[in-house]
Amino acid sequence: MTTELLQFADHAPGRPYHAAFVVQPFRSQASEPHGHADFFEFMAVVSGHGRHLLPDCSQELRAGDVALARPHDRHALQGLAPVGMHFVNVAFPAALWRGFVDLAGFEAAEEWNESAAPPHWRLADRADRTAERAAEIFQRALTRYHPRPAMLDAMRFWTDLAELLGDADGRGTDPGAAGRPAWLTAVCTAMRQEENLRAGVPAMLRLAGVSPAHLSRSMRTHHQTTPTAFVTELRLQRAAELLTATSEPVTAVAQQCGFASQSYFTRCFRTVHGIPPREYRRRAWEAFVPRNSGPAERQS
């Protein structure tokens, strides 16, 4: 399956999530296959039915279903006769979702991300109002998306959906999920503060009060990453926010986020986003203002 790799910044730069009502008409051809470079996407089928096409399988979708597409998935959608499929999709940056998962200790999300095929919930088959509640959650996110959503709106969507789908899976949001120690959750949350982010791994060690080896083992066990990689991901997330919301020079953004040099920052940023920081900013501004009418960036 040949796929185009989509970037979140191309669709909703500077926003905590993107929401849309999608009409997938009945046709012999499916939508263009694509993948997500840096975001998750939930889809709630409102009416009709169709297929979620994946490299190794397909999932039948019908009214009341919820499906997830992850950053590493490659997929396409197909509406089936007679009317195709209508659904609401809500997409959000992977880094923001992982921050919520860490804070909530949401065990089910780890299993969703690691499963061979992306999760798919058939909520209409349940005897309770689960499908109706899911529709309400997605509709609220769609309504709040216009004219501009706040981070609180994203948090409400994640919290409501995590509770709903966690219950559907037989799991809820347990702060002690998967045996993750409370101190590690507190450290990962505190690292999102800018002063800690600039200080990096030494700040993690200071906040944790454990040895470097113990911190590394704990991060690998509970987050499948290293302290250095975790800090770098948070720094790049913060850098993307600053590039979108301010006119600070790229050099200043790099320094504010804790990168030792602009060249190293640019290499890391390009690896994650596929484009350099200045191009990311240009695309973000063009989404809201005509070309060349955004705030002028000071020379670095």
C-alpha cells in the first residue's frame, strides 16, 4: 500500500486537536491511502457503513462504531452501498496524547498502541447507551472545534472517551495502572514545566531523587524510552508550540527549549516533523493569514 504521510501541522497548526464531519460516499474506489507522521485519529461512525482498510486486514465499520488510527498505521477508508459512510474524526498530536496518558495513568492506551491492528469498538451491540454517549462526545468535540478549541476541550474529549472506551474494554483510568510508580508519573508531568525542560535529564534526576540507572530502568519499563529521548520529545513539542504562537527567532526557540545549538535542534525537528522549523512556522501561519502577512520573524 503506497501511502502519503500526513503532518498534523498541515491541518491544525497551533491547535490541540482537529475535528471534522466526513462524508465517505459509496464508490468502487477507496480513499487515498495515507499514514500519520505525528498524530492519532479517532473516528466515530454516525450513519451508513464502510471499511477501514489496513495493510494486513480490513475492519467493517457501521453506525455506532469507533475506530482508532495510530501514528504508525497506514490506512484508507471506503464507503459501501447504498449510502456510503458518515463519520466524525478527531485527530490530535501524539505528544499531547502521551502527556495525557502519563498524567491519567491510562493503561488501556498502552495496549491500544501496541496491538497488531488498530483498535475498533462495536459500541452499538452493547445494551447500554455506550454508542449514544460516544456520539455525544464526538459531537461536542466537533462543535467546540469552531471557531477555535482550547486545550481544556481536548482534555474533556480524552477524559470522556478514555472512560467510555476503557469501560468498554473492561478497564478504566486507574492512576496506579500497570504498576507505574507515582513518583515517575509526577516526574514526567513536572518535566513539562519550562524550567525543568531546559535543564533536561539532570532536572529529571533531581525531581526523581533516584540514581541514573534506576531512572533509566523505570523509563524503559513503563514508557519504553530513555530519559534523554523523553526529554527530547517534550522539547520538540514545546518548540512546535512556540514556532506556531510566537515570532521568536528559531535560535531563541531552540535555547528556550533546552537545545544546545540551533543546528542540533533543526536536525531533531526535521527528523520528527519531516520539515525544518522555519518551514513548519510558515505552514502554520499560512493556515490563518494570507501569505506574507504574518508577523515578521526577527533575524537570528
